[in-house]
Amino acid sequence: METSSKLPNIGTNIFTYIGKLANEYKAVNLSQGFPDFSPDPKLLQLAEDALKNGHNQYAPMQGTFTLRKTISEKIEELHGKSYHPEYEITITAGATQAIFTSISTFVQQDDEVIVLKPAYDCYEPVIELFGGKIVPIQLEGPDFKMNWDTFKSVIGPKTKMVVINTPHNPTGTIWSKSDMLQLQEILKSTNIILLSDEVYEHIVFDGEEHQSAARFPDLASRSIICSSFGKTFHVTGWKVGYCVAPKALMQEFQKVHQFNVFCINHPMQKALTEYLKTPKHYLGLNSFYQTKRDYFLKAIKDSKFKVIPSSGTYFQLLDYSEITDEKDIIFAEKLIRDHKLASIPVSVFNLDARDDRQLRFCFAKTEIVLDQAAQILNTIR
Ligand SMILES: Cc1ncc(COP(=O)(O)O)c(C=O)c1O
């Protein structure tokens, strides 16, 4: 049968391609953005208890009330902003669904959506699918700072939404309080919705604080903030996340959500509710991953790769420009084929495949795997 594609330019994504190649060559795999270690046995026990205790039928459409209430209390404690558990929080199938549903709810034909590049890959196809126009702004390394004059210059009457992501995949940068204040000031007199992807909210290093959009009253009044239990509790395969937004936005979001998935895995919501009641389960994540980042960076300190330590997320960019000027995709393939180490070339996240000779490595791995990767990186001269 012949049919036309709504996404004619989307092919196999880079993660699938690199993953396949890594398997073929039995490469040490730092390309995959998820942990290779087990979650806390306590969380697994809670999941088992929830399954055995009969929570195996549909959950409420918005998510269980107790989970929403626990999330509301957590956000109030961390960011001083109160979200009403009844109207302003929805449990989603990972942040991916929260993002998909947010864009599909609000973006209409010819609406413009500002996306900052490099960008995680799940925003743009959805904008396109719903007839929106992507307005990209390419940020430049090594610090990937926003030029606010450029930002102002792309805002116009058709701008419907801005997508931000802090801590940021793939660069490992975070937005400061002053970045968020600048954004707040510029959006103040507009009707623009902010889609704030904060899935790495609990992975911030060197004593810095995560600057959630929830902390800034005018930003919060226009924001849908997306989070992921997968990232925070090492359970990416559970695909449970949530989003929070003011009532008027959340009401529209839920109209779509109820026909999109209706509701999310019930026993896992029960388990997560209990587990969330102990703040150290998420507050300890910063130092857990900082230890991994430091371990990895120490192990490669004598390599020829140039490093700016990641400030957040579990990703580290490595600049290989002193080794070769080959394109990053070619170099990434070579690393797999010739050295048995897999990473992600950063150009795939950039505008027009801009290539700064950088690869993304995920350090959410055991020390054994990080050692294996470091040994390989140290031999490449
Ligand atoms: C920046 C970013 N946003 C969203 C997601 C998706 O999160 P989830 O697995 O909860 O759907 C990811 C996962 O890699 C991510 O890196």
C-alpha cells in the first residue's frame, strides 16, 4: 500500500543506529542515555508490593491523587511554588508523553515554536506533526550561553511556545538564576507558553541549584514543567513521569491526555508515591552522579580529549579536535569499529548538523564500564 508520510524527513534515529553498531562490534556502550545498574531494591520491593496488593486496574486519568499530592509537596518544598494536586498535575508515560501532549495540545497550524539547538530529539517532530514551525536558535560551545538579543529578535506575533531544557541533554550545561530571570523578563508581556523540560532536575553538580521554571512566578504562570521518574530513580524502563502547569493550561492538556493514553501504569504510581516520601531518595542523586562524573574525568585526564566538566545530567561532552578533524559521525563510527567504544556524535542535535568535533558520553555506568571506556579513550592519540 502507498501512503504519504507526515514526517518525511524522519528516518532511523541516531540512538538506534549507534546502538545497533555497538552491539555488532560488542563495544563498551556509553552512547545509551540510561543507567547500566539496578534501581534501589527498596523501590523494587515497593513495586512488587503494589502488584501483589491489587493495584492492577486503571488508575485515575490524572494519576493517583496521593502521587499528585506527594509531587505537589515536593515542589513546594524545593521551589516554593504550590501546584494544586487536583487541577495542576498529571502523571504521564515518561516525560516524552508529557512533551508530546503539551505540544499537540497547544501548537496549531503555522504557530512558531522556538527550540534551542543542540536539542534533544523529541521536540521537533511533534511540532512538525501538528503543523507548527520550528524556529531554531543554535547555541555555541563551549558554554552554550544564550544571546538574549538573538532570542528577542526571533520572537514575533506567531510565537506560541518556547522549549527549554535545563540541565541540558546533550551539553551538560545548566541555566543560572540570571538566565531564567532574563527569560522571564522577555516573555513577560507575551502570551507565549514555556515548555520546560526538567527531566534531569536532580542531577546538578558542584553545589549549584536547579533553577526550575517553578521558582519564577511569571514563568511559572506560563509553564508546563516536565519531569521523569525514570531519570531520577534509575527506572527509565518504567516510563513514568509527570508534568505540572497552572490550571488553565493543565485543563487543556488533560483534554488531550485522556484520549492519548487516558492513564498511566497504576502499580508503579503506588510504588513511586511511597518511595518519594523519603527526600534523600532524590536529593542524594546530585552527589551520586557527581562522583561518577569525577571518576570518569579523572580516569581520562591524560587523554587527548578536551573536557569542560558537565554541570548537570549524566552526559559528558568530549572534544576530539586535537586528535582529528574528521566529522563527528565518522569519528563515532570509527571509535566503535576500531576501538570498541560507543558514543553519540553531537552534530545530530545541532542546526544543519553543525559539527564542533564533539561526542556525548553517558557516565550513568558502573565503575568497571567507565574504566573500560577510559582505557580506550586514553589510547586514542
Ligand atoms: C532531555 C530529555 N527530555 C526528555 C526525555 C524523555 O524522558 P522519559 O524517558 O521520562 O520519557 C529524555 C530522555 O532521554 C531527555 O534526555
